[in-house]
Amino acid sequence: MTLTAEKGAPMKGPVLGRRRLLQAGGFLSLAFALPLGDVLAQTAAPARPPLPGSLQTNRMLNAWIRINADKTVTLLVGKVELGQGILTAVAQICADELDIDMARLKIIAGDTALTPNEGTTAGSFSMPNCAPAVRHASAEVRAILLDLASKSLNQPVTALTVADGTITGPGGAKTTYWDLVVGQALEREATGQSTPKAASAYRYTGKSVPRLDIPAKMTGEPIFVQEMRPEGLLHGYVVRPPTYRAKLASVDLSVGERMPGVVKVVRDGSFLAVLAGREEQAVAAGQALYAAAKWDVEKGLPGTDGMPEWLTSTKPARVIETRNTPRQGGDAPVKTVEATYYRPYHMHASIGTSSAIATMGADGVVTIQTHSQSVFETAEAISKMLKLPREKVRCQHVQGSGCYGHNMADDAAADAALLAVQMPGKPVRIQYTREQEHRWEPYGSAMVVKTKAGVDKDGNVLDWDFQIYSTPHGTRPGGNPGNLLSARYLAEPFQQPTPQNGGPPNYSADRNGIALYEFPGHRVLTHFITEMPLRVSSTRGLGAYGNVFAIESFIDELAHAAGADPVAYRLKFMKNERARDSIVKAAEAFGWDKWRKRDGRGRGIGFAQYKNTAGYCAVCLEVEVNKRNGRIRVLRAVASADSGHLVNPDGVVNQIEGGLIQSLSWTLKEEVKFDDTRVLSEDWASYPILTFAEVPPVDVVLIDRPGQPFLGTGEASQGPTGAALANAVFDATGVRFRRLPLTPDRVRAGLTA
Amino acid sequence: MVAFKLNDKPVQVDVPANAPLLFVLTNDLGVAGAKFGCGRSQCGSCTVLVDGDPVRACATPVSAAAGRSVTTLEGLRENGKPSRLQQAFIDEQAAQCGFCASGMIIQAQALLDRNPQPTENDVRSALNGNLCRCGAHNRIVRAVLRAAKEA
């Protein structure tokens, strides 16, 4: 997408074509002229120096920054805006390092024909990867411009100052970036030799600069892909089978063809779709076709209640020794404590259903506007699905409803493309129904965690044993059409590849499976099951939510068993200073030491450093449990966040607060329901999420680390919140709940058991 | 042919009478504000004002708008500038993805029109049928209270 950082001005149309962009830019001296498809060739040669962040794999400065003759600067990035504020944060950094006003910046993000390929926008990687690249590229471009100015003004670089692109020398001699670049062709590789500014020299970085995309969203300027309506648009509707593996036995296509407004009915194996002139006509014809179709339906899902047992009894594809550090000597434990935890399947549950627009041009290029997090790899997967050369598919990111991971964005892009090739020259729009999104999106995997600790006579942990049972957490397109939903139903189907579990340092099912606490003996085994009763993929935090829920619940259990304060007990085993700081700051802000117990009320804490490499976050909650009906009311929440050097403090607060509230929703209410054939959670009534009346006040305490690396934040509060809630409920009731969600029925049953 | 007022301007559209108002607004009349979220009146992202009342446009046939006045997010702007309520949402940075914002603002406008000085509980209860998945709830409540205070 493109974003213009004009002060308070709403953004123009959400998509700026390449030609319009070039026209808008006037003479582009830092020329960026990668032909379509060539971006893929920008891989690092091993002999060259390592460069910061995504510069390592996208090494040309002009791939990132263009100085335009119209006194603007274009910043091109491969990471995309998901509502997490990344484009505002990198704009702040770019403007600071280049010494320009932010209003001069135009941003293009996630376009396979234009921008650097930074892989997927996920995993809290955008600040660690994109921000350092933008920072160093900007600093280096500034150095090049100063060098040019030095020659032009005949002054040494050290005698020059820059303000908003105007360079001034001794005696008031002036030139500007825009003057300097005329006639220059600067296609240079970054050297990594530039020196970014000290944190104290920043004008924007470190300040809560308002998000660039928010004015448009509040005033109804089109900015989302769901809002795009190009001329001559056709509406597509994909008829999904009744169940995952159902086969389309027969269907009378004329049932759809006869419906009003229908332009075409498409059947390719078990892929069935309709194109119509009006959206409601497409939906009506699609539903009529569904009713007319005969499907061979399979059975055999474990069902909602059978899922924990299924996870622990199914033979895993691999048992991974995520960590094995046996204790060296010492006495045998005096006691062994064991517990089993369960997190169910969760939905991404985007408020807007997934959507895309695809058009097959006269040049045979299929251009897709998509809210995919991985435009490059999705374009590759789609090109293989369509059996087109890679350069014949272009994906352009346009913002969508928040996704929180791999939702159906890529499926919508693929479906729009499948239909667009049927109607060359016509833009084809897909937007799923609520039922389709709820029933077909790839969920966050259900997980069982079995924990066991050997403790000494004082209740201190000697041996920590942590066993994870999980189906996969990653089935993103990754360049493979078998990961696109509809591709599996074509007459010549693409098989879904067997998902892999990600290894260190980020891990996947075992993300945050290794507790950051230091225990004398520490073993983590991951029972990685590749069979998938329900479709699954990356959901905010992957395995971290379930693992942190188990770690932080279990350490709480051990603290209570030892008669210790849960905060003090944690600190006993935590040596990492920043982690300790995070726990202490949250507890202080909560008023942990001053807190007095009242009947029915409880407090709980949870902590994690996301991935053990990203942002640190501790969460304290106070709850009230109605022992009669089992209802939990969260009264207040306090979180601490250390995300390294803070670029946009309010952006970090927003992510921590939003993640906390979403995690409360998961923990209190959410579970995908299914029987032996199909998913039953098909709307907001059958899959309820947290509402305004249930959201507590949230206070976020920021810990700034100027000069330290930027640490990702977007997923940091999910894990700690779930555990803090279960711990607070225990504190309030004396009953330990290990199976999520903590619905009133489950709590009431637990209290009367 | 259905005729009604859209954001204070008369419009006429030749569409099936049972077409959802939302689809007519977005597909025929070029309105970007109201969003499709569920099609079942469960999430509130399609909310528009019909004669001042908040209505779920996804489940309202366009014929129900005939002769009435429909207001969408765009229609709240004052002389092309954000209204006080819209500005309060901007000032409070009351969004992450912002997909639900249109419905929130419309629903909040309906509240403020009949209760210009709501309490926090009034706001939460008025917005309880509007879903937000990003967790921007508290910011949204602050924005509505700010707009009321600045009135």
C-alpha cells in the first residue's frame, strides 16, 4: 500500500499504480528500476559485509529510498501495515536519519513489483528487521547527499548542517537534496559504514507520533482492500464444501447460471465458484449452488471435547528435544509436582472477512490487491497454482481488517486470482461471508502441555520437565500452492505440504517452551503432530500462548505449594536483569505488596520475554469471581513492557494493551467448537469474543532502553495475560483451572467439584 | 428504483429492492465508511444512521431506506474536516487496524445525539454490540468521552 505522510491529510486512494507513482515522483535520481520479478534476484552474496536487518538481503539503497524532484522522499519497505503502526514507526526513523520533515515522506509497502522483499510481516520481526534497515539506509543516503553537497558548495562535510532536506554551509551557502539529485544516477549498494544518529539527536524517534493511517480510517477515506471498487468489477463467491475433505460428487451448474446477474459459474474438480455483477447476486447464486451440490462427506474429527485426549494419544511425527539440560549432581527431589494444561483452537477472528481483488491484464499479468502478510511468497504460490511464470503474478499489499497472523487473506488472494483468469480484463472481487471465514480460516493450534517438577524440601525447583503436544503452527503459503485452500480442491489438486516445526531461535509449537527461569535441571520435549484435525496456522504468538500459560501457571502452583509469594518465587529463579525489571515494575505499578485480599477477589501475575529474544512483558490482573455462577470479572490490568529502544511509545502501549485484551478474550471465552465432521463455530454467537462491558482498564508501564536494539512487541502480552488470569482466579477461589477457556460453566463446575 | 438521502444529498439507485443497504452503499454509491463484517447484525461494523438511528446496514434491505436520510462515516465530516467525534478518535489514537472504527463512531454519534454527556458506563453499554478484535476498546471509550467533554 502507499501512505502519504502529509500532516493530518487523509490518504489518497489505497493503491497507487507504478506509472502514477513514477509520474508523481517526477525525476527520480536515486533511481529504482527493478523490473517486475527481479526483486527475487536480490539475494545476498556471501562475500559482502553483513548489513543491518533486511538490508542484508535487499542491499541496494535505491531499493529503499528515493529522493524525488518534487521535494518528497519515497520510502519503500517490504513489511506491511497490519494496524500495528509499523509504517509510522519506520517513517519516524527515516525522517530522523535523513533530516527531513515527516510530511515529505511517501511510503510504499509490500508490492512485489516495487519494494524490497522482507518476507512475511509476522513474529514481531518488523521492528528488528525493517527498522534497522531503514535506519541505516537513510543514514547512508544522507551521507551520500552530504558528500554531493560538499562538492557542490565546495565545503567540507563537517562544515555542513541539514534541516528538512536543506543543506547549509558556512556563510549561509545553501543547497537542497532535491537540487543535488538532479542529473545523478545513484544506484548504490549499502556499505553498512554509515553512522546513524545518537538517540538524543532524534526529532521523531522516541515520540508518540500519531499514526499516519488513522485519519483516513476515522473519516471514511478508502484505505482498506475491502473498500476498493474498481470500475467494471465482478463479485466472486466460492462455494466451500460442507467439510474439510468433502468431494464434490455432482452439481447442476445451470442452477447457478440461471440466477439473476450471474456471469459465470466455475467448476474445477471440487472447486466451485460463481461470478456475478452484484455482490448479493453472487452470494445468492453461490448458496443456491451449494444447496444443489452433492458432496461425499467424511467423518472422523475428534470433536471439541475429544481434542486433549487426541493430542496426547496421537503418534507425533517427531519428538523434538527442544532443550535437555540434566541437573549436575545434588540430592534427589523430596517431591514431584505434576500438572496438565490445555489450550483449545482459537480463531484469528478478524472483524472484516478476508477479501482481495485480482485482475488479469492484457499483458497476461495477474495483479492482486491483497491484505496478505507475505505478498512475495503468496504471489509465488499463486503463480504455481495458476501454472503461470512467477513474473506474471503481482501482489500489492492493501490494508485489511486486523489479522493477528495467517488468516484467510492469502486464500482470498488465491480465489480472486483463480476467478480473474476466467475473465481476463475484469477485476474480480472476493469477500468471504462470516460463516466462511469462521469455518475455514486456519486456527491457532490446540495444545496440551504436561509439566513435572522435582522440588527440594523448601519447594525450590530442581528438575523442570515440560512436554508439549501440538499440531503445527505454520502453514503459510511459503511459495507452495498446497497451502492455498482452494488449490487443494482443484481437479488436479495441490497437496498440502507437511508442515515443519520451526527450530531455534524462534521455534514454533515450542515457542517460549523453554522457560527463561534458571532451573538446575531443565528438559523440554515437543511432541510435534503433523496430522491436522482442523486447519491451523500462525496465530499471534504461535505456541507461546499455550506454553507461557503452562509455565507461568505451573510456577505459580509451585510458589503456592512452597508457601512463597508468586512474585518473590519467580525472582528467585530469574537471573535475566531485564526480565527481573519487567516483573518488578509490573508488580510495583499494580501495587502487589500493598494489595489486600477480599472475598471473591484475587490477583495474578504472568511474565514472558516473547520468543526469549523479543519484548519483555509482565502482566498483573485483579479479578472478581462470582462463585455462584462462575463468572469472572477482570477488574484491572497492569502490564510492563521493555521493547528495547522505544520508537513510538504510544504504539508500544497500543500493542501491549490490545494484545492483553485479545488474550483475555481467548482465555475467558474462546474455543473453536467442532463435531466429528465439521466446525460448528460459524459466527459471533457461536464464537463469542470480549465486549466493551467486559474489558478492564489497562495500564501499561514502559521501560525505555535508548540505544538498545528495537525488540518486537506485537505478541508480547498474549502469553503472560492468559497465565495471569488463571493465577488470579486461583488466588480468588483456591481452585486451579488448567483447561481453557475459563467460561462460567467451567468455573462453576470447578468450584463445585 | 429506490430514492433516499445519503449524507444530506438526494440519491436514486436502480437496484433490487431486497439488496442489503450495505451492498448498495458500498457497491453502487461509493461509500467506504460502512464495512461488511458479518452480514448477521452481530458485529456492528456496517452501522449507519437512518433518520438518526443506528442501523445494521448488512441486514437491512435498501427498500427500508426509501424516503429516509442515511448517514455514513463520510457524512459526519464537517466542511471536509473530521467532526469533533472523529477528531477525538484521531486524538486518542483509538484504533489498531481501524476496521471497526466506522461502526464505532456511528454508534457513538447516535449515543451522543441523544445523551450528550454520557458516563463511561453509558458509552460501554452503547457500544457493547460493536465488536473490536484489536483490543482498542478503552481508547474508543476515551475518544467518545473526550468528544462529549469538548462539546
